[in-house]
Amino acid sequence: MTLINDFKPIKRTITNYIIPGEEDSTTVNNKKIENLPSGLFYCSPSATPIYETESLSFYSKNKLPKFTNLFNEKLNISQFDYHILPKSPKDTVIRSYNATYSYISSSLNVVPYSKSIIKKLKIPFSISVSPYRNLHEGDAPIPVVNPEKLAMCTGCRAYINPFVTFIDDNSRYRCNICNHINTLPQFYKWSGKKSMKRPELVNPIVDYVFPMAPEDLTSSIYLFIIDVSFISIQSGMVYTVANTILEALDKIPNPNGKASVGFLTVDSSVHFYKFDSKTERPSMIVLTDLEDVFLPSPQGLFTNIKESRKAIEEFLKKLNKIFSFSYVNNNAFGSALKAGYEIIKNIGGKIIVFQSILPDVGLGTLKTRNSDEEKESTLFQPYNKYYPQFAKDCSQNKICIDLFLFPHQYMDIATISTLSRGTGGSVYVYENFNSSVKGDQIKLVNELTMVLSKSMGHNALARVFLSKGLNIVKAHGNITQLSTDRYIIPMLNPENTYTFELDVSDNIKETTVSIQVILVHIDDKGERKVRIITQSFPTSSNLTSIIENIDICTLCTFLAKRAVDTTFNSGPEVARKSIENTCLDIVKSLHQLFFSKDEKKLLKIPTTLKLLPLFSLALINNEAFRNSKNVTPDMRSYLLNQLYSKSLNSIMNMVIPRFYSLHSLNSKVGQPIENMKGSIIFPYAQNLCSDRIEGKGIYLIENGLEIYIWISKNSDSNLLQSLFHNNYDSITSGKVELPEPQNDYSEIIHKLIKKIRNHHILSHNCYPVIYVVKENSQNILKRNFFANLIEDRHNYSPSYPQYLNILLKGLRE
């Protein structure tokens, strides 16, 4: 990338919502939005601003979309919080956030009639689906239905939904997916809009439940594989994990009393634990043949939590002591995985792994890969095919794998993480974990407790129905494809999102197209459920209507996930070029459609896309793709997995951090927002550049994974004393937990941090660690803090004004 140095600095302001006194409204997609609350607020997703598209007739009067000259634009990253819903063709459809956007969103909310239009615009068409997300405070539960008879289309097998069309005196209906005519079951007794009360006819998302006899209810199986090598014991990992599982036993979903657990420990051997109702503790069986793994006993290797509660508790209390004098530094992780698979392959379940070192004996051995010697294009591909094949076997047998990794040296997360990606699981990384550091210990406890207590869908089979003319190009996320429209997800994790890249394959003749996602699964009660998520979109050949209804957040989420796929296949350098080229191609295509050659002197872009260059630059800046030797391959792999699997809101926060001033809070900060349950007012978000840092300031940056608090040498000593109970020189920089609040100021800061953490633990099960950064802190701490200021120039990327000049230069070529 060529850096252009003689650029004119841009005077710009980034605020989260509007500063009172400056403006009392803003414009989103040409709509003036009045009376927004001041400051960013963390709240339930239902409080996020949602706006519908205009009717298509509105755009027929407007030949050109609204364009913005980026060199004159005042940036406002709060617009990443504004979301668009397609105009509903039905007045009766419930248009709540809970029923639509938080579960399914589209980059294009008006779909082009033809493939040629898609090619001209070069704007990717993608759908993001978060089918099992956690409910935040204030969210309404998903409606549950149990009809006498299922109303399914006999043509395509799609379920009846709010977007079907009733005909023939309401005795039949036309499927909105395939247009097939179906007979409406008599029990609906539908006779006009006022009588249409059934949830499946008014809610775009519903759960069908199929009650089962108690003896037919399935049980949940949790199998723990724990690394007990020397470093795992010395770091306190084994003690903390065992104690957290012990404390969380009552939180494991177990409504029918059938939940079971099993344990394997591993160092240079694999240790089974056989539970017997006649004994108070399990007996250990050691497997030394690491190549030919077999089960030493057909029974007792996992046990019912209620029936063996005392034995399980005794085992967890003494686990750390059993291996406290072990000095083994070898690990047979691959063989332990095989043993775990043999235990639960016939029943399915979840394997939860706790691993500290590189597997170097037995099945699936790995070696340290030198990033200086190995090609970057292969560094993020699995070194040993054992792991992706093992993941495939697990997925087919309804087994999900969650990874808790504790690297102190190279672990080859690029290879090991294929276990989670291929089975619908998640990856958690605790670099240089030390249980004596409170920040490390509290993060692990909170995240592991959430994994054990969260509600999940088991044995899920997903199918995606699309209207004629649409087809799936590729799916991104921790999901396994069975056929063109069928997918298997062993475990529906609430934090996981799946993104589908779509294409318009044929000219569309209908005025609307629909998408329906069906998930057949078993809930925590052991009952069979089918979750139905449906969305309908208007179609048009009018470029203005298409461009004005682009959802920038869904588009950017897709670009991030596609860039991750590119990195896995070709390396981060190719991914960076792809990000830059996509942004430039979109800008170029729109200029060719709407402007003459003379107007290429100006960097104009549609208002709905004006944040695309900022996001593209931020994505290149992100550690997952950053052109920097300071990012280790393991941490890059971890971040790639986060971006690949997490939700839209989580990805936006990871890529576009939030930056707050803490030394000049107004009286409203920390106060609840009226009529928005669970939300509080935050300080105004600062520009993501270092010129906003004052010599006397205290600042907080959070990116969804970490929280950084910057304190200046000349910061107010009273505020520092209140927040840290110390003066500047005595405050320890690095990983910390703030002391208990002493006054109103520290109480507000604690409230803000608690809200940030609660938001992220619900959104993507991450409990951010706090780092204090001072002017005289170690370079690595300061570097990590300033890396979040994405508008600054860094040695690995240009500043935002420079990046705009690069785009302009590319536009002129």
C-alpha cells in the first residue's frame, strides 16, 4: 500500500449520538431522527434504533441516491448502531427488533431484480443469522406454538409464516418461498386481519414444540478433558477449572434430571475416571497405549450429576492435589480426544477441553511452526489433518467441542481451533494464564460458568429456504454443510452467528423475495423444537432504492467473515488486499454509474456507505489481519476465530472500539434511560485518534475483548485516588481489577465497566480484562492501547485521511 503524505487534514468529529446543544437530530438513510438520547448506551438489543425502508414509490421520485463527500464529512460512528428493516408487505407482521433484526439481517434490504444489477453495484448480498442468541434484559421471549397440524408448503416444505398470501376466501394460501398454492388447515379459522391471532401468522420468528414422553427425553452430556501437565498445575489452571466446575454444577441446565458429566485428564498418558454407585469417588484408569485408543470399561466413564453428586464433588476437590507433584511436560491431547470421542460417539454431547501445551506425543502430534521460515499463506492452515478430520467425525456424531486454551508458548491454535470451527463450538484463549492474577482468574471463572450454564440447542439440523432466483454461494461460521441448503450444527451456541453469501442467479419476477431458516433441534429440556426465522424483502430495479437501503453493519460483518476465510486459505496479506480492493471496487462501481469522469476528483460515496472506508481501514488495523510481526500466530488465530463465529454487534465492537473520556463526566452518565430497560447513559464517544487525549485526561477504550484505562501524569489526583486508591506514581500498570468504589465518581466508573462486561458476556461470552496504561508503562502496553485508535497512522497502516487519499488515487486510475 502506498502512503500519500501530502494530504489535507480533515476536521472531523465522532460522537455517539448527538451532543446536546450542537444538534438534536441526525439523519439515517435520508430520514431525520429526532430526540436521540445523549451518549452511547449499553442496553438490550431491542433498544437499538431500527428504521424501516421507505416504500418503493418513494424512490421513483428520486433518481439519485444521496452522496457524501468524505473529505467534508463529519464522521459519526454511532450510525453503526442504526439498523434498517425491509418494508413489510403485511400490516399484521410484528415489526419488533426481537422478532427480526437481532436474529436475521441483510446487507441489501431491497433486492435487485437481476444478476446484472448485482454485478454493476459490486455490493455483496449477504444474510447474517443469529438463531439462538441470548435474550438481554427487556427482550420478549420467542413465541412458542404447538398446532394441531403443521401448515407446511407441499411444494417446498417451508413453514407457514406472516408473509404468505391468503386466497380463495382464506381457505388456501400462496407460499411466499415457491408460490405454490396450499390448503389452509381448518383450525386456523382465519377470517380477516383482526382475527389473525396465531403467533406463526404474525411473528417472523417462532418455536414449534413437540412434547415428548418423559422416557423419550434426551440427556445432556458434558465431557471434560483437562491437561494436567506441569505448567497447567503450576499456573493454577487445573485448580481454577476444577473449582469453577464444582461451583457451577447446580447451574448446568438439567430440568429433567438426566444431565451427565465425564472426566479425562491428560499428560503423557490419558487417565479415565470410572464412577461407581458403590464408591464415594471414581477410580482412575491409565491408558499408556496412545496410538490404539480403546475404552477400558463399557460403563461408568460418565455419570448422572444428581445420582453421583457426592463422588463428582470429591473428585473435583482433589483433582489438583492428585497431580500436584507431576513434572510431566509432554502431552497426548490427540489421543485424549479420541478417547473422549469413543465415550460419547453413540449419544452425542459436548466435549470441553482445557489445554496448556502443544500436543507432542500420541495421535495428532504437532510441532512448533516458525513464522519466519514458513510461508504466511500456510501458517493458518492446519498442520496435521488429524484435527479437521476429527472435527468432521464429531459433527456427524452430534458432538460439539469448546476449547479453553492457556498458551505460555506456541500452541498451534490455527490447527487446534479447527475442532471448534467444525463442530459449532467456541474458542477461549488465556495467554500466560496465572490464577494468582485476579484479572486472569475472574475472566476464566465468568466465561467457563457461562459456558456451563447457558441454554443451548442440541443436535441441530438447519435448512435455508430461498425464493426462486436466489441461491447460496457460501456459508461462513462454525457450521458444517451437508448439501446446498442443509447444514448440521451439533450445538447451537448463543454467541455464534452464521453468515450466508447470496447471489441473484435468475431474473426475479416477483415484487418480494423471502428467506426462511429452519432449525430442528433438541432444547435443554430434552424436547424437540423447530425454530422458524422468516424475512421478506422487496425487489426493485431502481438503483436508488437498492443503495439507500443498504445495511452497513451486515455488509461489514460479511466482509470481516469473508476476510477470515481468505486468511485461512491464503494468508493475511491476501485478506488485506481483498479488503482494500472490495472497498475500492464498490466506490468505483458507484462512480461509474452516477458520475462523469470529471467528478472523479471528489471522493463521493452514498450516505449509507460512508462508513465503509473507516470500517475497511479498521479491519486492516485489527490484529487478526494487521501487517505486524508483533502479533503472534496463536493470537492472530484466536482473533480470526472470534471474527468468524461471533455476532454482528460483537464484530462491529471488535473492529470499531469505543473510546470514552472519564475525567469530565456530565450528570447524566450512569443514569438509566427512561423506557429502555437495562440501559444506561454512557459518556460521549471520542474520536478514535490520539489528538483527543489531553495531558490531564483519564480515558477508557473497550473493544469487546479488553478494556484499557489510560491515565495521564497530570491527571486529577482526586479522581485517581477515588478510582485506584493511590496517587499516579503508586498505581500499578498492566492487568488489574479496580478496588471497591469510594464515592459517586468511582461508583459511576464501576457501573459503566460492569455494564460493558455484562453486555459482552451475553453477546459473545467474553469477560473483558482491564488494563491500566500510564505514560511511563511498558511499550507493549502503550502499543496495545494506541492500536485501538484506528484513525491514527501506524507503522503497519495509514491514517484515516491518508486512506481516503489512497481511495481517491485508486478511483482516478
